[in-house]
Amino acid sequence: MLTNFKSLLFQSLVAGVTGITLLNPVAVQAQEHQRAHFGLVYPISTNGIRAAQISNTVSLHVLAGVSAGEDGAAISGLATIIKGSQRGVVISGLCTLISGDVSGVQISGLVNTAGSGNGAQVAGLVNTARSQDGVQVAGLTNIASVNATAQIAGLVNTAQTATVQIAGISNLSAKSSNVQIAGLVNTSANSNGQIAGLVNIAGKVKGVQIAGLVNIAAESDCPIGILNLVKNGEKQLGVTVDEAGNAVLALRTGGKRTYGILGAGMNMRMPDAPYTMEAGLGLRVPLSKALRLNFEVSNTANTNFKEISYYKSSFRALLGLQLGRVELVAGPTFNYVNYISGQESYTSHSLWDFYGKESTNSLFIGGFAGVHIRI
């Protein structure tokens, strides 16, 4: 008996809610307003089968509630369906579906949907809105068909235009964004700033792009990443040598001001660790048409890919002389090197040495020179 009642109740919930959801929201208009609306599930409520034509100030439903509009508070155990607009607060255990405009707060365990929103959407899984002048917070995904002020999601945010997007994996803005912060990837047609764990992709960037690996843009003056593919930027392929004998073929890519460094080479003076790898960042400061300063921070590893390794971090202040597509650079460096104790000393003219239990650390001043060709 109890099983049959539960089955009948579930079928009533599914059929009733589905039937109301499929109604044309434009054709349904509020014919009446009630201060309070109480019920179990549509149409078992104080507004009965006319619930979709009546707006309310307060609505309380055990399972699911349906109305033409709400201007106060609506709370349902499972679902709240509003065919018109909503002002105030809506709280649902599973989902809130609003066809019209929203001014207030939507809180659901799984999904929120709305027309144009002014306020906040908070959902365990997904928020969707035509536009959201406020904040969307979701465990998985936020979707704004047109624009969003702020989107915070565990996985992905999408919008045509967005002021702020913060996501665990990816942000997508089809037209423009002010700030995008993602664990993996940001994409935007135009942006004022992007920060990503791996990749940033944009058309025109007015501010800074910061990526753990790659920045891609048509225009970006200040990309900060190991590899920066900027259409109107500067790309150089060069050969350099430092005080330790590291001869490196490196690619320098970036914008007008900042660039990334990625290279590999050999060191014939270190037969036990002959292979060299380099990654770093740089900043250009123009002095004249032909002269500029290049400030670089770089990490260099010397290894034999077995048990011998040296790790050097360097700060370089380099003077660059530009001769057409060719740039000659040279200058002093300040270096820190770390290697396992017992290996051959990296340098014989260190300023300071610290000997740990298993490693040796040294500070020393060196030099750096090279030739870069713009490509």
C-alpha cells in the first residue's frame, strides 16, 4: 500500500512538473496574487491547478512548487518552477527553474536556470541564465548566454561577455572579459587580464597574460609564460654562452615588454653533466632606437639524465644592441646553484657557500653573452 502511494506520488510529481514546464512562458501571465502558497506537489496545493497563473509572496512546498511569479520567498524540497519573474529568495533541494527575470537569490542543490538575473545564483552543479548582473557560483559549470558580472565554478564558466571568471579548469568568453582565472585554460576574444595554470588564448589583451606554459594572442604587450605566441609580438632565436660554459640555443617569445625563454644546449666543460636545459622570463626596457636593457630570470639544469645534476637560478642584466633583425647581448649575472654534495664544484669563485647534509649551495657572479635573430 505504501509502495503504491509512493509510486503514485512520484508519477504525479513528474507528470505535473513536466506538464507545467512545457507551457509557453509568454502565454502564461499572472491573473492573481496570493500572500501565501502552500502545498505538497503541483497540483496538490492551496492554489490547485491554477498555480501557474497565480503569483505569491511566500511559497512553501514539500516536494515541488509551481507559480506565475514570486516576490518574497519560495522554498521547495525538490524543485521550484516559476513561469514569470522572481524577486527575493528561492531555495530548492534539487533545482530552480525560472522563465522570467530574477532579482534576488537562487539556491539549489543541483541546477538553477533563469532569464535575466540581478543577484546571485548558487548551485551544486550548474547555473544557467541569459544574462547575470551579479554572481554565479556552481560546483561544476556556470553558463550565461549573453553577459555575466562574476562567475565562479569548479570546472567551467562560459559567457559572451564577463567581468570576472574564476574556474578550476576553464573559462570561455566569446566576446570580452576583464579578468579570467583558471586552473588550466582561459579563452576570450578580448581581455584585460588572464591567469591560467597552462594556457591563455585571446585576441587583443590590454593587460597581463600569465600562464604556466603558453600564452596565445593577436595583441599582447605583457605576456608572462615560457612560450608566448603573439601575432604582433617579438620572436627571437639565439645562441648564448655563460660563465660556466653552457652553450644554449634558445627561443625568446613575447610582446613588446615581456617574453619567455625556452632552450637547450651542451656544456663541454662538464663531461659528467653535458646536457643543458633552460627556461625563464624576461623584461625589455628600451633606451634608444638601437639600445635596450634585457632583464632576465632563468633556471638552468646541467645533467647526464642519470645521477649527476646541477640546478642554477640566475638574474641577468643584459645590454642589447639591435642591428636590424640581429641583437647582440652581453652583461653580468647573479647566480645561485644547487647540487648534490660530492659532485665536482660548479664554480671556483663563489661569493658564499652553504653545505647541507646532502647538497651544496653557492652564490656567485658570472657573465652572459649571445646573438639573437628576430624570426
